[in-house]
Amino acid sequence: MYGEYALGELKLENDDFYLSIERNGEFYVYKRVCKGDTVTKMIAGSGKIVLNPVEPVNLPKNITSLIEIEFKEKIVVGPRSRLTIYITFPIEIGVFVVNKSLNVLDVFTLNSLKYTLYGTPGKGVICRYWLSDVYSSPPKLDSLREGIIELEISNSSDNWVEVGKIVLNVYSMKIYYNDSKVISKAVMNVTSRGVAETQFLDGNYNLKKAVEIYVAKKLQVLRKSFVMEWGLC
């Protein structure tokens, strides 16, 4: 389903959603139905339609740029050591209309939305929440619902540390995809038992790179990393 389509008659549907573009005189009518929500928009002009997975913090509106992923199994990392694991993240699907420039037409998801507070009530931050299994190799997933994060955890301290979650700033997220897989890459540098710095990285995967929402909206990104100072579990 992901990919580029000429701006013209189009119909995509499965058991979870319906998406169509129909000609109506001088306009095209875009319609999307998903989980009881219906979006209809009129498009005037020419170009193409792009559908791809996007950063998972756009719904129901721009509440935060952070996602907290809790691990179902905690990871214990030895002093001055590192390992690579694979965790999942929730897919949001972006629909763009493109002609010289990009415009975000629609964003929807097949997943439930949940948000949480990371940190204290007075100083904490709101995050999109997701619960993930932990894998030693890339799992096979429903690419319309879940993506993979290749996560390198590096413990630069002299202590054993236990890691049960990660908080990431998705404004620096690079997503790569094909019809069967969606993947991104991140690093977590643990500096003490309760503190770590996290950041998304370029993946250099042999896959198509997704259009990024914050680029399409021309948002200025001031900080790409995030410091977890309120605990790792």
C-alpha cells in the first residue's frame, strides 16, 4: 500500500480503513474512513499522492514530539558494554500531495492512542506511550501497524544498569520502509543508573526513505536528542 500514486482515481481498502480519490469536475475529492473517523478534502491542481509511515506523534493533534516505549522485558547491561536490541513503535500513516512542494493531506493510524507523563508532575514531559516486546533480531510485523527500531544501548558507566524504557524525540526520526517492513535506528547512551541520552540516527538501510512530517511542515528542529533524567525503568 505504501508508495507513490498519480493524482487521479484511487481506491485503497482493507478491513481497517477505506481511502479513495475521485474526480469531481475541476477537483479531486479525497476521502478516508478509519476507526469511525471520516476525513474529506477537496484537491485542486496536479501532482502525485505519497503514502508512507511517519513519526508516531501526530495524533490526535500535535501534543508532543516525544515517545516513551516501555519494554515488556527489562534489559540488564554490564559496565562499559553495549548491545543491540530490536523494539517496536506504533505506525502512523501520512498522506501527502506533492507538486514541487509537499503538503500534508492527512495522517491516520490503525493503533489506539495513549499518552503518559515521563518524570514528575511539576517538571515531567508528555509522551506518546507504547509497550513493546524486546527482540534479538528484527521481527516480522504488520507494517501498517508496527515498525521496528534497531536500538543500540551503550552503558558508559562503571555500574550495572537496568533499562526498562526509552524516551525519544521523534523530530530526528528517520523511517525506512517497503511493503513488508518499516524500520528506524536509535541509540541510548546510559551514563548512570538513572540517566541516559537518546537519539535517532540515519539507518542507511536499502529501503525507501519516508517523507518526514516535520520537514513537510517546515518545522525548525532545535534539539534532536533527549536526556532521560527521571529513570530508565
